[in-house]
Amino acid sequence: MSVEVQFADNGRGVLLVCAGLVTGQELIDANRKVFSSEERLKRIRYAVVDQTGTESVDLTFTDLKKIEEENRRFAPFNPGLVVALVVDKPLPLTLSRVWDARTRDVSWEKRLFGRKDEAFAWLKEKMRDRFGMEVTGE
């Protein structure tokens, strides 16, 4: 599988680590794993989608719509979620920008980064300011 879901900081953080060929179905499955429990979803404070290992993407418009719909459906359970997307290649960057633009109505604070260290620096500041929480992962 080229999308691995990792939970961090006692379930308050989630990392989606992408590698190789990433398919729309793998992204949908990863989302569903994160959203599988309402209790888990309410506990999560931040999410990092690390696409720096992505070599290629096979994502259809239908896949993208499913991801967007699930994000909209679950956003009310965790309206303050902070999302960092780390993308360093043109195609995943374009798709991430499309997702970001199409989900502007979702209450999550989202930001795109080209490097993981930049994303985690921003995330650590956000978590400290918003929740008084230290982020241990990177």
C-alpha cells in the first residue's frame, strides 16, 4: 500500500505517508481509516499528508469528489482540525491545490508546504498556540 496511516501524540495527530504510485482508492481507504471512529476523529487535532515520497498519482475526478464529500461529512465532528500538506512534485501539488480550492467551505485550517520541516514548524506553532499542545512527530 502506498498510503500509510500513522497516529501520533496519543491519537491527537495523524500522518498519511504516501510513497510510489498513489491511487485515489488508497487515499479514500486512508481517509476512511482515520474517520472510522467518531471518538477518534474528535480527538485528532492535526493531520499531515506527506506526499514527498509520491512518484505518481492515479486519481480520478470521481475519487477526488469522494474524498471531498467525506471531508465535508466529517468536518463538523472536528471543525478545528489543522491540516498540513507536504508536496514537492508538480502533479501531487496540482491535485492538492485542487482539493484545497474545492474544500474551502470545510472549516479546517489547511496549508501546503514544499518541505516537511516547514510544515512541522508551522504545525508545532499552531498546536502550541491553539491547544497548548506539543507535537512530538516529524
